Amino acid sequence: MNSLSLSILLTCVIGNAADISFSLEECISTAISTNYSVNQAKVNADISKLGVKASSQAYIPSLSISNQDNTSTGRVLDPTTYQFLSNRTVFDMSAAVGASMTLFSGFDRSQNVKKSRINLQSALLETEKTINNLSLQVTAIFLNIVLDKEAILICENKIEILQEQEEFISRKVRHKAATEGDLLNIQADVTNARVELAEAVRNLDIDKVAMCELLQIEDWEHFDVSFEEQDEIVPRLWNETDVVSSAMGLPQIRQRELAVDVAEHDVRIASASYWPTLKLSGGYGSSFSNARTRNDGSEYLFHDQFRDNLSAYVSLSINIPILSAINVSNTVRQKKLVCSRAAYELEQNKTTLGKEVRQAIVNANAAYERYTLLAADVDKYVEALRHTKEKYDVGAATYCDYSAAVSNLFQARGKRLQSKYEYILRTKIIEFYAGDY
């Protein structure tokens, strides 16, 4: 966790009463450093690293040390002379050092090493994919929060305009220049506007809670975001071919490519069972028995006996599969089918991703076109409200005309606001596909 994220989190944890404002970059970096899914993906990558070490260690010979102590009473066998002794208590011991190694097993170990390295790459890509998905999720919620805040401003502006008109109509009612019904109507409109404001505040709280859950922050009430307002939304020209080509380098596609490689190595590992297995082993040891004596009947001391009983061996063994080849053949065919399936899944994912990129570009262009049209409508509705208000003030229009003009204006503002942030979000998604995120 970087120092900026840590300081922000500490401030939130101790419950500072002041609002803590996060930029989009700070939200993303904090989420990445605290999110459970990201940390789990990193742990899985560490596990895969251990898998690489384990597969590489398959080449290391096995080494063992053994020791055996026995005490027998009655008619016992002296293991050093292989003679039976009667009515004796015999203590004997043996110790040995042994080693063995596989010289050849059909190249399965080298394939396992390569496979484990591919699995590590896939685990690292899974971490990257998790971070990418989290970043997009944070971005979407961040923009929703900004949208909610602007929606609140629109509702407050609507209430302000209606309250000013309510005061004007109230004066007209007192001077008998307007009906009581007009006053009741605009009071109802003010109430409805306040309900809309409460709904906008609720939406903001919901999105703030969702963001704080991703950032592992409990004090969501004092959480806020800072966003550099764009004075003008400008269209972006996307080269569809270039974006699709860049998207093919995303982790989810590279993972599918690695899945094909893993399946191919599984075929080779299964085919290794057709080959003979060649193993080399050796050992060195000795033994002692207190029942054994020298030829002249004198005591055979431990160190002398242990030295004289020293022995060593070297063994070379080969195991050639014969009848098991049928089962191996079935396993190989199964692995080849899995490999073919992985290849089809790769192509399917590429096709699906290509469609998603093209659809994202279409959606972004549509959102921009909708924004420009709605922006023009807002200007028209502002002018229409001004004219309607002038007419209503002089009695040339009804309150229904005025109320409809106010409603049309703020509906247009709300739609323009939604299309604006929809376009910004669509742009962020395309930047993600293009590798510019």
C-alpha cells in the first residue's frame, strides 16, 4: 500500500469529521491495495511460484539414511552370520545411506516444469485481470457518485426556481391576481421536487456505500470524491481495428492462450507413459551383532565389526510398459480432446471480445450523439421556460403551461447529465480495451 492510500485510510478509520475527498486515481489505488480478491489472486500466484520450484526439484536425487536396532530373546537368528542361536538375547543394529534418481521417464519432468511455469504466468495474469476488473468497477461507481452529486444540484436548482415562483404566485394570490389553485399546484410541485432531491441523495448514499465497501472504508458518510469537471465533452475518434488488436493482449485472452499451452503439455506428459522408465540407485551401509565373535572365540568389538561388515551396491533398473499402453492411449486421446476444446474456447473468447469492443465503440458514439442532441434541447427548454414565465406573469399563460415548461427543462437537464457521464464511462471502457487506461 502506498503512503497516500495509507494516510487516507488511517484518516477515515479514526473517524475524522471532515469529508475525505478521493480522486479517481486514489480510489483505484486504494481499492487495489485493500481488496480481498486482489490479495487472494496474489496469494495464488505465490502458490504457483512454489509449484515451479517443486516441479524443478523433481530432478534432484532422493537421499535417505536408515537405522534399525533389534533385541531378540530365545532362539534367534544372528543377521550378521545367518546362524540360529538358542537361549540367547541378541542385540543387532544396521545403518545405511541410500540414494536413487530417475535417469529417464519419457521427458515428463521437463514438461511438468514447463507446465508449472505456464501456470505461474496464468496466475500472474489472473491478478492483473482482477485488478483491471476492479479498476473498471471503481470507475463506474466513481462516475455514478459524480452523477449523483450533479443530479442533487439540478434538484436543488429546480426547488429554488419553484420556490421563487411560489413566492411570486403567493403575492399574486394576495392581490387577487392569481387563483388559490395555482398556489396549491406550485406547492405540490415543490414537494415533488423535494422528493426527487431525497431520491437523488439516497442514490448518492448508496453509491458512496458501494465505493467504501470496495475501499474497505467504514466511515462512508464522510467519504467524498473529487472530479475535474470537463467544460466541454469532445468526441473521440477510435480506430476499431487498432482497439480490437490491443484488446487481444488483455489478460483474459492471454490466459486462454496459456490454457492451450497447458493442454498441449498435458498431452506430452500423458504420452511420456509410453516410454520406459530408467532408474539408478545405490547404497552404503553396515551392521553389528553382539552375538558374533571372532574365529578364535574372542570378542568382536563394535567398531571392528562395523568396519568389516561395510557393503555397497549400485542398481540400474528399467521399467517397460506393455499392457498399460492401452490405458495410456485413452488418456492421451482424452488430453488431445481437452487441448482442442481449449483452442476452440480461445477463438470463442477472441470473437466475443471483438464484439464487445465494437459494441463499446458504438455505444460511446451513440452516447456522444445523444449528449449533443440533449444539450441543444436544454438550451431550447431554457428559452421556452423564460417565454412561458413571462406569459404567465402577465396572465397570458396558465400555470399548467409554466409547470410543463419547468418539468421539460429539468428532465432535459437530467437526461443530458446521464448521457454525459455515460459517454465518459464508455470512453474509459474503450481506453481500457485500447491499453490506454
